[in-house]
Amino acid sequence: LEFRRVLFRSPVSPHLAARWSGVSIAVEDVVRPWRAQPSATWVVEGAGGVLVPLSDTEMMADLIAAVALPVVVAARTTLGTINHTLLTLETLRRRSLTVAGVVLVGEPNADNHEAIAQYGQVRVLARVPLFAEVTAHTLRTWLDQDPAAAGALAGVVA
């Protein structure tokens, strides 16, 4: 199992963080390891949303298109999530990108869950609680306690 990450000091959009660090992000450089091993199992995490710029010429959506993997949208459960999530789904679909589903993050909110599923015409795969720290152990413990979420998420990776 190999982990590759692009990590910057400043918690700002990727294009600004890269600029402030004196580097640039190119989709081709990010996807090169994936293209070298297309049969491997990959989980690619974006940052900042589908339309966040990575550089002056590329956005997160360009990275998603380049890897051509099904997208799992992570959405908060709080106020504003219906609009943000529906806009994200619309953007992905307009770009002909495959949406595998939505994962809600935060406290339970049945109304938001239902609205996103109905109006977004999408499967809400799971609700992930907020963790004080995200580690393999905290995720494994949560998945062990929520077999329905584990099954739904495993179905996306399979």
C-alpha cells in the first residue's frame, strides 16, 4: 500500500497554498502514479470542493476527470449542505463524471439526508461522525460499530 500526498502549510485553497509555497500543482503530476498502476485499488481525496482551483489552469474537477474514478461526495450535515451538495452533484454530472454517492459528515440530520437523496437523485452511502482525530483505528472502530455504513462504503470500493 502506497500513500502519496501533497501537503502544504497554509489551510487555504490548493492553488494559493501551492503558490505561497513556491510550487505548482499539475494534474498530470498528481495522476502519474495512478496511470502507472491502473489495476491497483485507489482512494483519491480532493480538497476544497469540485471547483476549487489547483493552479491557474486546472481545477479539482480536472483531477477527478483525469483519474476517472467514481466520486463519493463528502458533505457536512449542517446548514447550507443541501445547496452545496446539490451544486456539487450538478457540476459533476454536467462534466459527465460518475457519482457513486454522498457521505454525510457530522451530527445526524434526517431532513438534510432525505433532501439530498431526493433532490440530488443520489444514494446517501453513510453518515460519518466527527472524529477528534482521524486514524485507521478510529475509522475501523466506527465501521465495526456501523455494519450498514461499512457495507455501503465497501460496495463503492469493490
